[in-house]
Amino acid sequence: MSQHGLSEHSHGSFVPLQIRSERPKSTSVSDFPAIDSRQDLWRYLGVEQLKGLDNDVLGEYSKEVTFETQNGVEISWLESTDPLVGSVGTPEDRVAAAAYTNASKTLLVKINGDVSEPIRVRISGENLSPSALHLFIQAQAQSKASLVLDYQGRGVLGENVEIELMDGAALNITTVQNWEAESVHVSAHFAKLGRDAMLKHTVVALGGSLLRVTPITTFSGPGSEVEMNGVYFANSDQHIEMRPFVDHAAPNCKSRVTYKGALSGDRAHTVWIGDVLIRVVAEGTDTYELNRNLLLTDGARADSVPNLEIETGEIIGAGHASASGRFDDEQLFYLQARGIDEASARKLVVMGFLLELLQRTEVTEIVESLTEVLQDKLGQK
């Protein structure tokens, strides 16, 4: 069924695909070949767009990272040789490996108990030198918190974010990428969920020339649940790429993946690759992934590819949907019939399309501030 006038997706030209579960992993840059658009991982962008993030040697973020402590939260810098670092995830591509090896320190955010106010970590870049950053977020057993990672300023950043939820923990994490125009941000997120844990993970990608996020969630204990959401808006010459992956490696777990994007302007390009793996041990799995894209102008392109690997038939359900297209004429007619001009009607449709997911963050300040950013991108202010 179509939504907002969207039509079914196209996988584009053929490139041999690598099975998601067989992707090589390493913390060493030399274990990955030089990046080439013929590789499936990098088929949608040119190496020059990375602005040096694939180099063997990168600078390092530290003073660019600011935060405030509060009750129930411990935030500190660890040496990246600490055994905790790398315990949740291992890089799966050359940029992530370069970021891993060049981050000598890791910011640890440790959450204990029920934290009432959102935890905020701000990353404010100041230059365009390729640099690395590593974060480790640990939610202790039965803890509950919301965390916002706010990226802004100018930067060329390669990053790894490890997220560990112990048994019964509930974490709502929102990452906001609203960089200045020349910036590049390539980030790999690795989440591991213990028994009966609940993760809500939202990516909001708005500003920067290249934004690429790979959020990976692995169920390590039964009864856990993940909700992975994404909101993105690409203007002229922007490339935004989202590659969520859910690894159902434990029984009776639930995942919902929902990403929505809008594109406006010549050479605006978005890519969504959604992968779900249901392993033999993951009986009772309930999973669904959805991607929708609104193409607002000619010259914009949205690539959308959902993938499912299923190794057991003993599941509750597994499905996906993907579509990209233009406005629903009926919606526009409905608004115009009530005295709203066509331009304003189009903007209202786009805002409604994206805000539904943005409001799921449940962080009022974030919803309000990003609503203004979206209005700017639509020319409403």
C-alpha cells in the first residue's frame, strides 16, 4: 500500500551483495582494502567524499566533547586500551577501523538507576581535519535514562559508539547530526542488549555534506526489544546514508525499524540499507523494518534496500517495506480545499511526515529545536 504517494522501491544496478552475517570485522585498518565504489559497502559514494577518514592516521577529538554530570550518571575518559573498549562491537569497514585505532581515549557514560533528566553530550567540531572519536555508553541493570548526542559545528569525524544495556535496562538514545555544510560524519553504532532490555535508538541527520550512520543492534539475552528510528532531510549536494542492522541472536526478542526521509534539490541523495538477521537460536522473533522517502524536487535520488536473513522458521513474524515517491495529490487537494495555498500545503505534508518519528524521541527540547531546523530547510522561516 502506498503512503504519501510513494511507489515501490528499486534496488538499482546490480552489484554482488555480501551476506550481512559474513562481513569481516577487525580493529586494524590494514585488514580492509582501499575503499572503492565497486565494493558493496561503498557503492553509493566516492572515496573523495570521505575527506580522508579512510587514512591510516587521523587526528582525535577530545576538547570538542562537552557534557554535564548529574545524579545517577558517571562520565569520564578511559584509555582505549581498557578491556571495556571493543567489548560490544568490532569495526566492519575501513573508516570504522581507522577511527578505532586513532582514538587513544574513550568517553565512558555510565548510567545507574532511574535518571529523570536527559543526559546531554555535545560534540562541537572546529575544523575540517579528519579526526576520530570513541564513545562507550553503559546502562546498568534495571537503569532507565534518555541520552542525547548532539553534533554541530565544522568537522570531518570518524566515530565508533558502543552501547551496552544490561539486564532490564531501558535506554532512549537520540543522535542529532546538524553539522555545517562542509562537514563529514561517518559513525558506527554497536548496541548489545541483555535479558529484557529495551533500547530506543533514533538518528536525526540534517546538516553536513556527507552523513553516514551504521547502527547495529545485537540481542544477547531473551525478551529484549529495540525500536530503531531515523529522520533525515537532504538538500542539494547532500549525501545521507543510513545502514541499520538488527542481529536477532537470542529468542523471543522484538525489533521495529522505521526510517523516513525527505529530499529537495539537485543531487540530493539518500541511501537506506536495512538488514535483519534471524539466527537459528532466535525462535519467537518478531521483526519489521520500514523505509519511506519523499522526493520533493527533480534531481533528487533515494536508494532503499531492505534485506532479511532468516535461519529459523519458528518466529512470530518478519517483514519489511520500502517506498520512495512524490506527494499524495489527495492530501494536497484536501488541504487546499480548506484554504491553504499549494506551497504551504506541501510544507505541512512534509512536516507531518517527519515529525511523527521525531516526536518518538520524547525529548521536548529536541523536538522543538529540530522542528525549527526542518522549517528552515523547507523555507518556512
